[in-house]
Amino acid sequence: MKPNKISVFEYSRLKTGCEYNGVAFTPALLESLERFHTSSKTRYFNLIHNGVEFCEYVGVLQVGRIQIEVLPKLDKNNDDVNTWRDRLIGMLTEVGMFRVSAPSTGLLTIRSNSILELYFDIFITEVEYLVRTGLVKQYRRQTLNHTALKGSLDFPGHLARNIVHKERFYTKTSVYDHDHIWHTILRQAIDLIKVLSQNTDIHNRIGALNLNFPEITPFRISEQTFNNLIYTRKTESYRAAIEIARLLLLGFHPDLAAGKNHVLALMFDMNMLWESFIYHSLRKQFLKHSLPYTVRAQTTTPFWRANNYWNTLRPDILIESTEDERRFVLDTKWKDVSCAGPSSSDLQQLFAYSQFFQSSKNALLYPGRTNNIRQGRYAITTNWSDRILCSVINLGLESKINNWQEAIYIAIIHWMHDTEVVC
């Protein structure tokens, strides 16, 4: 059965009484989103009269059996859902949100018209690979009441339980098996996918997987559980599956009031995604072309101090030359400024970066319909430079991610080496 899915773009609205992609946005659906909005720490959308309005977050919300896919969008005249979905998947892949470790498996072999189903598909593929190559065993402590002394005797427990049962021994033993936290996480993620997915192929693969997956003791999974995990040589192969399980399990919000319209949220801040995509693209291309530059993300420097309180500056991307002391500061913004100039706050923010990092050139990076570089400077002089250059760079969109990354690299290199005098 084909899942019910609503595909919209960021900053779009959904109103009750209307249909989207043939799916009705019902009052019950709105009520579930309102409960989720109240309980969620992150505001993926705003509540409006008889509806919701999405913000800068993109991704997917599954409410009961309805998927709401929120896609990025720049050009209001271009509403090609498939193109923007491919761009989003490509960007998430480049920043590491779709990790695939199973040999001979890649995103090119996994086809899906849903971001959520793509996550499900990759996770099941990873778990299938782990089962084929052999699941890891670990030691765990077990306390049991035996009729024979096996292991070490737990005296407090023995006295409490066996004071009238002289034939029994309450013991502690070490067991070497598959019942440990790694498999508990995978088991709960598998069960969650079985509930949420409407894909027949996914259900068939889960059924086959259950035949070979060991019985696991239930355990409450929280964010702290994932933070406490320590990967070793034996468990490194679990990383891709565990990272997806973390997104699914921590993004799942059961609807305790209604009991049926559970919400799964896999949403990403588009501004942060754009910043991370630019950083990974430049780093990848600079290494590919063996250029004498280092690309750093989120480099912090002290900005203001009051007693023991510190405030810092942290530009999105800092490029440093390994041959001389030149620095280039890039600040990324996911918004369309092709028909207008940058905001005063963006320019002021970049000016502060240039002062504290003493960068040779500075640029604001925006997405655009075509590549365009507008040179400019601040109307001020300093002791270390007679002019502070600030450019506005629009990076044109490409349908293929590899072509897009190459175009971004070419635009930035051209800007870095452009010696044109700006007046």
C-alpha cells in the first residue's frame, strides 16, 4: 500500500479542510501536531489558525500513518518536489547524515521517494550486514536463583530469598552472549520501523531479520544511553546503524493522549545544513586538488569579557593558507538575496569576524539561481590593512551534488585569487 504523504516546502502552510497531494489535512492531524508542538523542545513549525506554518527546518514528520515531507526551496517559481528532494538527500549525504558501511551498498543502489523510507532502508541494510558477518558478543552480569552453586554467591540476595529454601543458591555469574545494549538499541529501532513503515518490502525484510536476530532483554533507551556508548574495534561496524537508530528512537514522540497518532520527527535546521554542506564541500575539493589551504569550521576566538563571563566569536568557515598568513572568512546564510542586498546584521557580523581574525578577505555565502560575486568593502581603515574587503557570493544551484560541489569550489577559488581593486 502506498503511504499517505504530503510534500511541502519550508515556510509553507497546511490548513484544515484542504487537500495536499490528495491527502486531507484533518482536524485530528492538526490536533496531534499541536500536542507535539507543546511537548517538543524544538519548534519545527508554528501554530496558526486552523493550521501550521513551517519554519527553516526541513525533513520529515510522520504523524500516525501520514508523512509530512518538508523540503528546502529557494526559487518560488520552481516547485519541482523531486529535484528538491534529491538536493536535500544529497546534502544530508555529504554532511554524513546517511552513513553506509555495508560493502557494495550505496545510496545509488537504494531508491526511494521518501526521506524517511530511505532511512529505514539504509538501517535495515546495515543490520542485515551485521547479521551476515556475525553479531558481537559481550560479557554481562547475571543474577539467578539456582538449585546448584554456579558462580559467586550473592549473600544479601541469598539470605533475602532463600532463607526457607536451603536447596537454592542466589548467585552472580558472567554470561557471554548477544544480550547487550548494542543489540537492545537495534531491536527497539527494528520494532519502531515495523510500526511506522507502510512499505511491504521493509516489512518482509524485517520478518526475515527477526528469524536470525537474538532475543534481547528490553531496556529503556534515552539520549544518555547513546552518549555513554564507547565504540571499540569490535563495535565500530555498528556505528552507521546506531546513528540512524539514535535519530529514529530519540525523534519518536508517542501520542499518549490519543494512543494512535504517534509522531516521528526527523527535521534538520536548513541554515546549519547549508553551513555544514559548504564546509564539507570545500574541504573535500581542497583535499582533492591538493591546495595549500586548511578549511576549518566553527573556529572560536574570545570577543568580550566581564569578570568570569566570556563571549566568543565563531565564524562558520575559516580558510587559512599554509604558505603565508592569509585568512579568508566565510559566513553562510540560507536565504535568497538575489533581488536585494545583504542585511545590515549580516554585514556587521562579518565585519566583527574580519577585525578579530584579521582576514584578508571576507564573504557572505548565499544560495542563488546563478553564480554571482559582488565585491565590496567597508568604509573604514585599520592599522593592519588599508581596506577590509567584504563580498557577497551567490552560489548557483545544480541538480547533481557532485557538480554543485565543484561549482562551489570554483567560485570560492576565483574569489580568493581575484585581485581586482574595489573602490
